[in-house]
Amino acid sequence: MRTKSTALAYGRGTIIASPISVIRKTGKMPLFTYENVRRLMSATGRTLRRLLVRALGDFLRILLTVYLVVDVVCLVVMGVITVTIQIIVIYLEDLRWMLPDYFTAVVRHC
């Protein structure tokens, strides 16, 4: 339902389409009829719902970003640890071939 103008709706007994538009345009509250108050509460609820959904979306976006950053950092750390262990194992395998000779030389010396 629409009125001819916001100014006509303000202060008269008219039911207005959007109390929030009256507040935005005139800076004043519209007339407190039951219908206007109901619509104002409904519009406020919609606005709060939109804000809540937007805030929830932002929160989830931040949470997902933090999760991805932590995930990537963990993958890099695990990769570094894996490569380090592989290098140590390769080095120890090389040592294993040298160790029997070393121990036999020590045993012969004793």
C-alpha cells in the first residue's frame, strides 16, 4: 500500500507503506497507529535479519580464511618435517654402509 507522499503520511491518520522511509526522509517518527507500529517492527526485524546474516557471513568468511591459513601453514610444516626426516634417513642409510667397516676396524684394533 502506498501513499501519495511521505509528508501526507506523516502526522495524519494515514497508514503508510514504510515507516522507515518516513524516518529516513523526515527524521521524525510516523504516527503511532497499530498498523504503522506493526510495519515498523516488521521492517526493523527484516533489517536486523539482514544485518545478522551479513555479520554471520562475514564471521564465516573470516573463520574460513583463518582455517585455510592454518591448514596451509600445517601442510608446509608437515612437508618440511617429512623432507627433513627423509634427508636424515637417507643420510643414515649412507652411514649404515660405512658403519660395519668402522666397527670391524675398531674390533680388529682392540
